[in-house]
Amino acid sequence: MSAHDGAVAGGASRFLRPRYLVVVVAVAGGALAAVLIAQSRSSPSIQSAPAATEPQVTWAAGARSAPAFSLTDQTGAPISLARFKGRPVIVTFIDPLCRNLCPLEAKILVRAQAKLPESQRAAIVAVSVNQWGNARRYLVQDLTKWGLGPTWHWAVGPTPALRRVWRDYQIAVEDAPKTIAGVTVHNIAHTEAAYVLDRDGNERALFLYPFTAAEVATTVTRVAGA
């Protein structure tokens, strides 16, 4: 059994009860470091943070190739970035069992798609950050409950393969398991991030939650035409 009871900040001021992780984005020598720097027990209330009106980080065309991966989608079919060559892609990191920030982020990405003409919409590849939530029934349930639409593709697989993707995209993931009445509950905390890739598979922008649908749509349009 698994449950999502914590999440990583989308920026240094976003916290979620009862545990919080702070993510700092640093750019040095053209490299991004998403650094897990703090964990604590804090106020039970969620502190508000303004949504980003532009990406936290951007890269020039051809400057930064997105790390490749090979996983499986919600239908059991292979999924990789090569599958979407020639169209923009949003790579995000989501817990299928989350019931707080992850659904909100997912819905913002879907709203961003709705702002674009169908021919310009990016594929959304959501890499799971919860290996206990990757059963097909959870993935399909989220497609319906969250209203994710046809451009949304889950990416799941064996834990070592998922960990390689988290590492390559510098996504911090932490599990704080608890055993209650003999049942282990996995509380997953992770970086809430979305990368925008261009048609050639290059990273062009990084958003940390919270962000706006309008800015994601603007960014997808910009990189699609680059």
C-alpha cells in the first residue's frame, strides 16, 4: 500500500505538511543542479507561493540534449523520447498515488495544451516517482479522474530504471515509509518539475511548480518554432 503525504517545494518557499523538502535550482557552468537541502517538520498549513510567470531556467537550441530513457506507458507499450522525435515534449515527474500537488500540476499542464492549436501540442511524458503506484489500474484511474487527455503518457518501469531517470533529470525523490497496523505506507516527497523539450530532443526550459498554464503554453510555442 502506498500514499503520497509529502511533496518537494516548487521553489524555495513552497511547503507541504507534515514534512517538507526544499529544492534549490542552481546554474553553474551551464549545468542545472536540483539540490535537496532541507527536511523538517513544520506548520500543518501550506504556505502560498506565487506561480512562476516564466521558466526558472532556459537553454539555447542545441545546448543541452535531454537524457534518453526507455520505460513503459500505461498501455504496456515502450515509451522513449525517440517515440516523439519531431514534436515538442514536456517531461514531468508525478506520483500516480498523489492527491495534493501532483494532480494540480498535471491539470495545469493539460490546460496549457488546451491553449495551443492541436498541431502544436506537446506530448506530455510523466515519469513516475512512486514505484509502489505504477500498477496499470492507478495510471488509468488518474487519466480519467485528473482529465489528462490523449497527449498524456505515463512512463513507469523497474525501480533501478526509474532511479536512473530521476538522477539524469536531477529529480530528488525521498520515501518516508510508516507501518500502520501491519501495513507499510510510503510517503513520497519529490521535486515538482517539468522540462520542455524541442522537436530535436533538446531541453529548452525548466519549470518548478507552481507555474501557470499560460507560460507553459507560451514556452511550448516558442521552442516548437525555434
